[in-house]
Amino acid sequence: MKFDLTEINSWLRIVVWRNTLEDYLWAVGILVVGFVIKRALSRIMSKWVFRIFQNGSEGVPLSEFLRLIRPPVEFLLVLMIVFVAFERLKVPEVWGWFDIRKTALRIMIDKLYLAALIIGLGWAGVRVIKFVGLVFVRKAEKTESRVDDQLVPFFRDLAILFFVIGVIFIVLGKVFEVDVLTLVTSLGIGGLALALAARETLENLFASFALMLDRPFTLGDSINVGGTEGTIENIGFRSTRLRTFDGSLVTIPNRLLTSQNLDNLTERRLRRARYFVRVGYDTPSDALQAIVKDIQELIDGHEKTRQEPGVVRFDSFGDSSLDILVIFYVLTQDVKEFNRVKEEINLSIIKIVEKHGARFAFPARELYIRNEYNPHISAEAEK
């Protein structure tokens, strides 16, 4: 089958809506080829951008950079492909595109396209800030101080916030021709109503700055606030996330962290144990004194409790026991280590009590039944 080039050329010159079939084929071809190669092209462009940051990337892999930067790059490529494809086409006159009464639609499309382009660039800028923040996080991990581990995410989020606000002002000013200065002034007039509507949000925001300046805790610290204990995992503008000791993730508004008592468990040099050892009333006084003495020597001689003097005293006469008060301090900040030492001492106390022939007391009562006719004769006597 032979193709007649003259016939093909004449077919391509057919005009439909002010455009030839060749123009339509070029537009479709650009769209198809562009969408096919955009992923590979975005990868190549991302690698080229990565070379700028490679020397100071602190070992952050290329895959992490591609994960961050490729989505906005692909979005920008799509905008460019669509622009190049439709640039070859002419708008039909019957659409009234050039009618002065219908140019509003054309202007709006142009402005929306320009706004999308600026937003895409802003998206890419946010991802670059996140990558730079990731680099500084890696640097902070190499230092002994945990303060920088807390400050880097905070200032990264702060930089993203101001950058996004700047992009919004650029879109409003350059694309939609809004007087940004007048807009900011008008926001100041309505600022009181806005502040009242977003009172809690603003309180949490200011509380986050207070936490950064005062630094009552850092990332990784264990705290107790409002009866909730956990380890700090993230400090944000609005809230702080705690990982409790049973594995739950609790989100606490920052204003609550600054408005109530906060106990930083990590700053504890010691952990205290306080409880009673209850022995039976049939324990001889000599054996009781020996038990108290041996427990005191046990605490004073243990490597984890001898740094701080403990207290072991015969404290009181209970309802059904002789109560020995035991107080000691474990040199650790870790709850698991504290419980391990406490268990070790408890097992030793059991051996001490058994060694002196004493027994642990348990709740007991003696019941007397009075005879209804002769209250002086017990039920046992009647038997």
C-alpha cells in the first residue's frame, strides 16, 4: 500500500476551528510524549538539583531527596507540557475569546495558570526546606546535646510557615493584583475578632515559643503532666506528642504544658521507693530488731542505693501486723532499671524475714459470738 505524500499533506492542512489537523496532532503528540517522559525527566532534574546540596547533605541519601522533590517537579513539568502543547493552538473566533465582553474568562485562565505555576514553585521550595531541615537533623544527631534536636524541627516548621505566607502574598499581589499592604492593614483592623475566634490556637502558638525559650524539657525526656507520663517525641506549634510507657501516643496542647505543673522525670537523679514490710504479731522483739538491721545493711550496701541513705524503721502497730517502714533511693532515671533494683531488694527482704523465723502478716480477725441469753458465755463454751 503506497502513501501519497501530497494527499497526506493536503489532509494535514485541513482547518478546523482556525487550526489545522497538523497543529492538533502536534499538541496531542506533545501531551502524550510529555506525560510519558515526565517521570524520567523529573528524576534527571531532581538529581541535578541534588548535586547542589550533595557536599553538605550529611549522608542523606538521594532516594530521600527524590521522595521530597519529585512530586512538585512533576507538577511543574505538567504545567510546562500543557503550556507548550496549547501554545500551538489558536482559539476559534466563534468562542468570542477576543470579544472585549468575554475577555474575563481568558484573563481568569491566565491568572489561574500563573497562580498554579507560583504555587508549584512554592511547593518545591517547601520540599527543599524540609530537605535542608533533614540535613540539620542529621547534624544534630551527632551532637551530645538534645537541645538542637528540639530546635531544628521547630525552626524548620517556622521557616515553612513564613515561606508559605510569602508565597500566598506573592500570588495575591502579582497574580490577582491585590494591594498586600492594604490587606495587611485591614487584617489589623479585624485582628481582634480573629484573635477571639482563634484564641486557643494563638495560646498554643505562644506557648510553643515559651517552651522553646524556657526549655523545661527536650526531645526524648520523660515527663509527667496532669497525671500523664510519657516520653517527648515531637514538639509542634500547636501541640506536643508523648509516647506513654504503655505505648500509647498522647497529644497535649502546648498551653496545658505551660499552665500546669510539669514534672521532668528525666531530670531526676534518684527514684524513691517507699513501702511497708508487715510481719506477724508473734515476731519476737529481738527478731524484729534483727530484721530491721539486716534490711538497713542491705540497702546501705547495694550498689544502686548506697549513694543516698535509706530509712528502715519499725514504724507502727497495724491492725494485724507489725509495720516496718522501708524507704530507699535508686540511682537511676530509667523506670525499668528502678523496678529491677526494687525487685532485687524485695527478694532479699523475703530471705531476711525467713532467716529470722518470722512470717509475713495478712489481714486477720478474731470473731466472738455472744450468747443471746447469757452474754458472758461464748458459743464455744456452750459446745
